[in-house]
Amino acid sequence: MSRFWSAKVNELTPYVPGEQPKVSNLIKLNTNENPYGPSPKVLEALKAEAADTLRLYPDPNAEQLKQALADYYNVSPRHVFVGNGSDEVLAHTFQGLLKQDKPLIFPDISYSFYPVYCGLYDIKYTNQLLTESFEIDLSQYPTENGGIIFPNPNAPTGRVLPLSEIESLLKRNTETVVVIDEAYIDFGGESAISLVENYPNLLVVQTLSKSRSLAGLRVGFAIGHPALIDGLERVKNSFNSYPLDRFAISGAVAAIKDQPYFEQTCNAIIESRNALVEQLKGLNFDVLPSATNFVFARHATHDAGELAVKLREKSIIVRHFKQERIQHYLRITIGTNEECQALVDAIKDIL
Ligand code: PMP
């Protein structure tokens, strides 16, 4: 606390990310990173960048990356915004929602950064409850709102909504922005990017941190109508001229262009996930259906917090949230097959 800062800054409740331990002998299944490294082509691109261009500023508009994303998603570069991780893209998006009369709506159990941005930018919000089975029920979302945002698939539950339900929402909710945070979409959902041409209020946000294994490089993007994208560009250009450095731009382009590696690693994660779900069920866990690179699981008798502590003692880190309604669950990132097996063996020891 400093008396030299405003009361607002002194009262902020910042987001607390999952633990990033320094020791490397831990099996880290707590922050939904990809267990496989990025495409080898990314490393080649980073080496080439390091060799001769670091004295120069990066392209402030990251045109090369926008073009690569536009080609990949079959839109124009004017539909694409890029930022320093999807957290930054989301921060700019929330800033674009300042001074709405009506509250922004998002699910009660969802990405816990959303209320933090609302606190930072003084945005009013209300939470829409998930159903008993932890599903987002968009039919309950009132059209009187200052915008709607939700992850699809949702985090930390892992449950996914079909595109048809998203389109029904967009047909009803035409007056305010609908933001879909698709951080985990490549592990089993259908992206709403195909709808941006038809719905000028739809903004789809994605990241290269998960399915492209580039969490350390910090690259996220949004795809939407050029008028929505233009607003994000104004916010960005009033904040940071060079959000993406040269490594981020070239590494991201190389990752997007390596389709075979992307498919191979996503498929491997999906297979490991499906196998882990079966093993956990066999150990008396109730596991929510997951379309992500993590599972959300609750043991029939063992306390989730205690399980997390005991796993940690065995050098395996998983995520436990103390929030009401989900305090009995563990969120477990899908690792390699060996890591998943080590997790299952450790759980068997503990039970
Ligand atoms: N959205 C959701 C739902 C997430 O879980 C995360 C990862 N914590 C992010 C966005 C942010 O990812 P990044 O900033 O690494 O792109």
C-alpha cells in the first residue's frame, strides 16, 4: 500500500495465476500448459530472429502474424487483432466495455480473470449460474445486458457448448457484444470464428498458449468484425505501440503454419485425456465431460484439497480452487502418457 497511489489501486484484488515452481523435477499439471514443446519450426524461426534483427523495433501492427491468422481462419487481416497473450487481448476488450449502463454478464464459474478486469476498469457485472451439471445455459442469459463473455469450452469445468447454441444466442442478443474466449477450443470444440461474418457483435478470442504450446511466448488474438477490431486497435495504440516483440511475431507465424505438428500434438493430448478420464472413473472419480486439455474431477470420498496436498508431496501439482461449488474438484492438466500414468499411480497410493 502506498499513499502515493490512488485508493482504487491500493484496493485492487489482482488475479493470482497457478504456481510456476522453479524446480523441474515436478510433474506440472496445474496451469494447462502443453506437455509437448512447440513445433521445431518455431525454434528455427526464433534462432533466425535472434541472429540479426533484435536491434530493430518489431512491426507495431504485426501484419505478418495477422496475415498468417487470416489465411488460417479464412478471414481478412482486418478481422484480426493480436496481443501479448489472450489475457492482454481480453484486458483491451474489457476496456472497450467501459461505461456501459447495464452489467456485463459472465458465468459464475468461469475464468477468474474476468472479475479482476471488471474491478480494474470499474465495469458492472452479474454472474449467470451454471446448471446443476456445470453447463452454461445460454437460453437463460437476458438480452438486457452490457455485453456477454464466456469461455467455450468453459474453464475450469472443461464443458463445451455446440455452435448451434451460440448462434441462437447471437440471433437473440444483437445489441451488445458477445465475446467467446476460445482458449481451449482446439481440444474438442467447434470455433465460432465461422460466425463472425454474419454477426457484427461477435468477438472470438484465442491463444497460442495451449494448443500451439507457446505459453512462454505470450501470443493471443481476437477475430471479429473490422469495426470491433478497430476499437481494440485504438485501445492498444493508446497503451503499447509494440505489444508483440519480434520473437513472438515470428514464432507465432511458424507455429500457425505447421499444421501437421499441431494436429499430431492435439490428437495425442486428446487420446491421453480420454484414457485418463477412464482411469480416474475407475478410481471412483466423477469426471465432467472435457473438451479441453484438462479434466475436472471429484473423488467420491476423498477431500480435493487434501488430495492436492498429498499429490504435491509426491511431486505432482494439480489445481484446486477453494471457490464455492467447485471446492470438491481438482483441475488436472493433461500431460504426456507417462505423466498421466505417474498421476494415476500416485492417486492409487494415496487412496
Ligand atoms: N482464457 C482462459 C479461459 C484461460 O484459461 C487462459 C489461461 N489462463 C487465458 C484466457 C489466458 O491465456 P494466455 O494469456 O496465455 O493467452
